[in-house]
Amino acid sequence: MEAARADQRRALLRRFLSERVVFYPGSGSDGQPVALFNQTHAAHCHVYVDYLLKREDLLHKLVTDGFLGYRLQARVDLEASDFGSVRYHAPPQKYRFEPVKPYGFVQVFEREAGLGESHGAARFAVLFLGADGHATYDALFCQENGVPAPWCMVLQDHGFGGNYSDFGAGGLTHQVARACGVYPEFMLKADNTRIWPGYEECLDSQGGTLDTSGFGASYMGGRRSLWVRTATRGLRSDRPARESDARRPEAMAGAGSGLDGGTAGSAGGV
């Protein structure tokens, strides 16, 4: 019985990671990326990773200050063995702060009755991990297990927030991606973070920067912009093309009002 449940969890995790995934290392409880990609129907699977956010604090926040217009539908708790064996491409690092007890679960959110497609997807899911963001990118996307690179990565450095290495250019995640040839197709980059080489900023139909502010401000502060990978050298072949891939990032420009007006997420958190 337990072996069958473990097989089901592993199958669920593989299906989840094979979808169009938005990966957010050092996420805290920042709901803005979910709001952006959910309301525009660009992506409905997210991986939120933070080694300083306790499981009990996260669960409390999901109940008391969750995504606007969504209720908690189902949760699947995961075990370390569900992720399989991992061959890391970077040595263990020394943390600035004591990490939380590791945890992982997939949470499914369901849109509340009376809200339509303009608010966001009928359902979306987030894989929450109490883990190190750099090591998680390596463990999830850089193994020889057929899991594709994330469709988009939220690139947000935190200054004095506790990171031992930047997520931006030259940081540990970038080093692992370069060593393995595994790169996200898009980056949602904060102004205080250096873009990885090989990416160009996405522009709107008038040649200006895509405006993501209409989907609520990140509680991290600052402006974010969308970038697309243009370099192909060393890039591992990843996700097969899908009909939904035809939706280009310019569809995000001006697609919704502020979150307080009833959009698809919580600007203050999850």
C-alpha cells in the first residue's frame, strides 16, 4: 500500500514538473509571479522554494492571506525519496542562517464560484519546498531524468535577505545552469538583479518595456521585467512545443488591473 502511494506521488511530481513551470528560488511568500502568469493564462504550475520559510508559517499564511479569489482545494505532501537520487553539480554551501526543517507539498488552488476566466485559471498548483533555491534548481532540472528546464524563472536577489550566493548572473544557480546547459526560456527579473547572459528584454508592440505592475507589486519591492533566452549554445533540448506555447509574452502587457481590484493573486503574499 505504501509503495503504491509512493509511486502515485512520484508520478504526480513528474507530471507537474513536465508542465510549463515557473520556478521561484528565495520566494518567501511573494504572490506577484502567480498573479502575473495565472491571470494571463501563461502558466499554472509554480515551484516556490525558500530555506527560511517554516512549513507551519506557510500553511498559516495560505489560510489567512492566500491568493485572492481562490480557495485551497487539495494538498499532497511529499517525501524526500519522491524526488529520486540526485547528483549535484556544485559542492555543499555554508548557510548564513539556520535553514528550516525540509518539507515539500503540492497545493492545488481552485477559483471561487462567480469568478470567470478573466480572473485566472479554474485551478492552478504550487509546489512549495522548504529547501535551498540553488540546490533545488540542480536537483529538479539538471538531472538525467527527462524533466525539462523551467519555462520561466523569477530572478530576485535579496541583498541582506540571507542568500549565500546571488540568483543573478554569476551566482551559483547560473553556474549550475551553465555547467548543465539547462536554461529557462524566460526570466522575470527584478531591477536589483543581474540578468544571465544570453537573454534579451521582452518589449511590447510599441517597443517599450512590458508592464507587469498591473498585477500587483512584489513585496520584495522594485520593478520587474520579462526577458527571453536568445542564445542557444550549450542549451539542452527540453520541452516539446505545445499549442499553448503560441501565447507570446506580449499578451501580458496591460492584461489586467491591480490585484486589489480582483485579479488572480495576492500582491502581499500567498
